[in-house]
Amino acid sequence: AIPEGAIEEEGSVVSGVILGLQNMAGIKKSKAWMNYAALVSLGGVVGPFLSSAVVYWIKAVSSKCPERTNWIGLNCGIFGQIATVS
């Protein structure tokens, strides 16, 4: 867990960006955990639909070139892992 006031006291560029984004979005620090919980819940709802759409798109693309199905799947998987980590 991040100690209370750690982001404000750090003074780094990243902490400044985080605080600036919080101010622009109108997020009060005492209520930030509620916004985070709502965002996680939204991801749980939107994620499966987005995943299904991507799977159907990959199937459509790979059906045009059946000899490249493995390469298309491999490349999409690697791209997904990189995008998730970023």
C-alpha cells in the first residue's frame, strides 16, 4: 500500500502528472478508491465483450489466409501481452 501523502511528498514528474490528472478529472483523494473500484468493475463488464469481438476479428482475418493462422494468432497474442504490460 502507498503511505498517506507519499505521492504529494515525492515531487517527481510522474507524481506531478498523477496529481494533475486527478485535479483535471475532479477526483477527490478521499474518494479515489471509489473511482478505482468503479473502473475495475467497468473493466469486468466491458472486457469479455471486447475480448469476444477481438476473437471474431482474428478468426475473420485468419480465414482469409488459413496457411497463416498460427502466425496471426501468435502475433496477436504477443501484441496483446505487450499492450497489457504497457
